[in-house]
Amino acid sequence: MNKEVVSLSVVYKNLFGRIKELIVNPKKEWELIFAERKSTNDVLAQFTLPLLGLYTTIVFVGYLFSHQELNFEAALKEAVFTFSSHFFGLYVCYYLLVRVLNAFKLGVDKTIIFQLAAYSSGVVYITGSLTAMVSETIVIGSIINFYLVYLLWLAFGVITQVAKEQRVWVTVMSGIMLLVTPMLIYRLFVYISNLTL
């Protein structure tokens, strides 16, 4: 099967278009996302990795210039921890979401679960980028992160016909996982790196 080669500018144009629609018209955008039935690799290549790459670059540059001395090694370490914690966090959340949705007997396809985790996590990457550029926005960024829970609420309404109480529990559990897991993995990386010093 031949894959069409897409330029980086087209990837970012599509990516920012998708982000805009998830903000402006999220319910309709979820319907489009789930109808596309993109593979995990396509979601990674067209959304997660470009957005996470941009986030990591901003973290690197922001860390480099926000400290009095230009410490390239510390900035690189911060960028690697950021990328790794969010990338591995996405897969840990995906694994946990599969288990949670199976426990609730919702019968959601694994491809859709990955889309749900990946596109919702975009909120965290964007607010993280904003915070890395302007550290004074950390409180605003933390508040905006909760938009992820609203996105999940809408997504579960699109993919499943479940009772409202069950939908609340699934949304809250998923939101906590997607917000907390990358932070815990980041803290683990920092702890391990401090042990090796």
C-alpha cells in the first residue's frame, strides 16, 4: 500500500485545524475523528508526534533562555524528560483506558480508544507549550487542562450510548489518568536522574 508523502507544513496546517475544531466545535470534530478510523500510526504521525515535538522544542528553548546561564545539557534533559513522559504516558493511559472501558463493558474499539487518548492529550501539550514560553501562565495552563475532561465527556457521548452516571465515572477516571500519568512518569524520570548523579 502506497502512503502519500505529506510535507511538514501540511501536517502542521492539518494539526492546527484539528485543534481549532476541537476547541470551536468539539462534538462535531469527535464525530469526524471517529469516522476517519485512522490507525494508531497515522494518529501518531499526523497529530501526536508533531504536536509533542513542537512542545518539546518550546520546552528546550524556554528552559535554555529562562535561566541565567545557557545550560544546554540541563535544557536537553528537560526536553527529553518532557517528550518521554508524555509519549510513554500516552501509551500507559491507552492501556489503562482499554482496561477501564472493558470493566464498564462499553465494547469500544481499541483504535477509537487510542484516538480518544491522543487527541484529548493535545490540550496538555498546548498548555505545556504556553507555560514553557511564559512561565507566569502556569496557573492558567493548569485550569485550561481541565478542558480535556470536557472533550472526554463529549467523546464518550459520541462513541457510546451509556447511562449518564456511567458516563460521568468513565469521563472522570479517564481525565484523571490523562492528566496525572505523564506528570507521575516525569517525576519518576527526575527521581531516577537524581539518583544517578
